[in-house]
Amino acid sequence: MCPPAHFKVTYSINPWMDPAKPVDVPLAVAQWEDLRDRYRSLGHTVEELKPHPDLPDMVYAANGATVVDGRVLGASFMHPERQPEAAAHLEWFRANGFTEVHEPTHINEGEGDFAVTSSYVLAGRGFRASPLSHGEAQEVFGRPVIGLDLVDPRYYHLDTALAVLDDRADDVMYYPAAFSPGSQAALRRLFPDALIAEEPDAVALGLNAVSDGLHVLLPQAAVGLFEPLRERGYEPIGMDLGELLKGGGSVKCCTQELRDK
Ligand code: ARG
């Protein structure tokens, strides 16, 4: 995770970002710390990346790389405003004992567009990641990569429209209308029992969630997801990341998962 010490919205690269809307940095920091501390109280280790004053979107650490079985695929950002973030992530991995670190050839924004289940890497495309990054991810991770077409600009990254709930049981939740008809059909075939989100919860970025297989941390405004999650045996934990929503991200965007071997 990367603290939002320098968070601001000065440019707009997704429909959520409005540079005219003020951002309350101390509040953003407090909300972010709440998420970090919640992970820690659940027994998870949280590593912190040093924020850079010229990179306001660095708080969305999920975009900086993807790690599966200890193998790291670095990011290559689509927009010039975010491109320097990639090097900061690579440097962190190299300094922290990761030996298999791959620099990408094609545009991919880390876990923004890559979601990992036990069987597959699900890979979004349409707004950010190059479809060519999908083959690259399959080569690096050795897992079948399933390409999914995103069609609604509000859900510009896969992690705004789909969340993995249990990566051992291949359980996911998603918002169908964010995907093309063919991708919706592919998702139904792969995950016939998935939790299907309704529009109000998707708009609250309720799919931008992180699950450890039991606890599901998600935006608290996505009230319609709590009961269905409980019925499936999960423990939903509502978080308020309202300031970070102004940049177009929430719980998952702020969290890169270090999947070791
Ligand atoms: N402002 C950032 C962007 O548009 C938000 C990224 C959100 N991160 C995510 N994993 N969806 O790139």
C-alpha cells in the first residue's frame, strides 16, 4: 500500500476524476490508515511504498504490479501522468527479495486489470491494458489468462467490476453490465454460481473489494452486497474511502496483493 500523503485530483483519466472537486488530504490519509490498520488487525502483513510528491495516483498501489506465486510482472501505465509509478514498484520488489521480476513489454496496469483465481488469471481490456499484455501474463505466471472486454468507462479497470472472493474455490462477484455480451457469457460459463452485483452497488464501487477468503473488505456504501456475502459464508467489512473515490478507486485499488509461493 502507498499512503495518500500527496493525493490530489489535478488531471482526469477516468470519469470519476473531477479536478474542480476539492480533496481533503488529511481525511484521505485517515481513511487509508483505517484500511491499513484493518488489514493488520486481521493478521495480514502490510508493506508500505514511499509516496512521491509528483505522483498523486500512487495511492492506487494495485496498479503497480501483479504478483502470482512470488513472480512479479511489472506495470506499464497507459497515461503519461502515471508512467513513473512503475519504476517505484519494480525497485521495491528488487529491494525486497523478489528474484523473478519481469519488466513488461505491453501496457498493463497491474491488478487493475488482472484478477487471480485458483485456475485462471482474469484479464480486463478495453480502456487500459493492452490485449497483448494478456499473453505476456500467461507466459510469466503459467496460468490460463481469460480476456474480458470492459465496455462502460465508469468501470475502466477489471477491479472496478469484478472481485475474487475465494481464490481456492474460484468464487467471484461481478457486475455483468460492465462487460461485453460475449464476456458476460464467458463469465457465466466459468462462474455459474457467482454473486451478481446490482447497479447501485457497482456504482458505489462495491466490486472494488479485497477478500482473504473469509473477510471481504469493501466500500461501505455498497449495502446490497453485505447480505449476499454473509449468505455465502463471508464476513463483509465496510470501509469508508470516500476521498479516494474522487480519484476513481477504493479498497482494492489501494491494495496490491503479494501472492507468494
Ligand atoms: N486515478 C487512477 C487511474 O485512473 C485510479 C486507479 C484506480 N485503481 C484501480 N485499481 N482501479 O488510473
